[in-house]
Amino acid sequence: MRYRRGVLVSRFAYDSAVYGGLVAIVASAWYAIRHRERRVEPKVPQATTGRSFRRYLARIAPMIVLIAALGAEWALLSHAHDAIVVEPGPSAHRAIFIGEITARGPGDVLVVNRSEHYLKFLEVGYDEFFERYRIEPRAETKVPEVDFLGPDRQPPPDVESLRRTWLTWD
């Protein structure tokens, strides 16, 4: 059952897109400012030059690129959510979900359980483990931030007074 509309991407691909977009924004802004400062046009009467669409387009092209890059960057940053994908085996990895999440749950992190195991979301504090809820096999839900992921990455035994969360399976 699918509760989401969007795409899961690796953190590397997402970071590359975000930082590449920022570089494109800075480069196009720098070019637009530098190009405008360096442009020295001779004063020629309008009757001899005419209105050239190509000249006009060349003049505003850096601004068009800047506005398009800003819009793409805003869309990417405003629709990105942290995600955890548990594959069959089970093995888990963190990813980025880009799109609209319609799954239910109390948090902001999307958990996609593709395995045949039940996942346990535990709250850890003062050497006590409280099972908050279970995630069924082949289900998707939202959870609060996950501090520890998987049975091989257990919380340390001397957890301070802070409450930590642990997503694990059997």
C-alpha cells in the first residue's frame, strides 16, 4: 500500500543537487552583475539599430537563469523530508524523500518498511526501553527523529536524562 507521492533519493544525490543549485545561483548572479558592469554600449540612434529580440534576450538571459535556479532550489528544499528505508534482509539506510507525504504518524521522518519483519520504535531513557509502536511489514509511516537505527547500533547503556529514539527489528 502506497501512502506517498514523490521519489526516494540518496542523500548524496540530494546534497549534490542542493549544492549544485546554490553554485548555479551564485554563478548566474555573479555573471549578471559582472556582465551589467562591463557592458558599455555606444549611443547609436534607435532608428539605425532597430529592436533586436536576440539582443534583448541576451541582456535578460542571466536574470532568467537566476530566477529559474532560485525557483528550483526553493522547490527542492521545501519538499524534502528525511526517510529511512528498511530493505529485505533486513538492512536499513537513510535517504531523502522529495514530494508530498500522505502517510500517517506523529513525526516528520518517513519510514518505508520493505522487509517482512515488524519494526519497533523504542524510546530510551534512564536504562529503560519503552516501545512506542510497531511498524508492520510492507508499510510506510511517519515517526519522530530516529537517533539509533538497527539492532547492531544499540543505544549506549549510560543514556543520560535525555530521551532517545531507537528503530530496531528482530
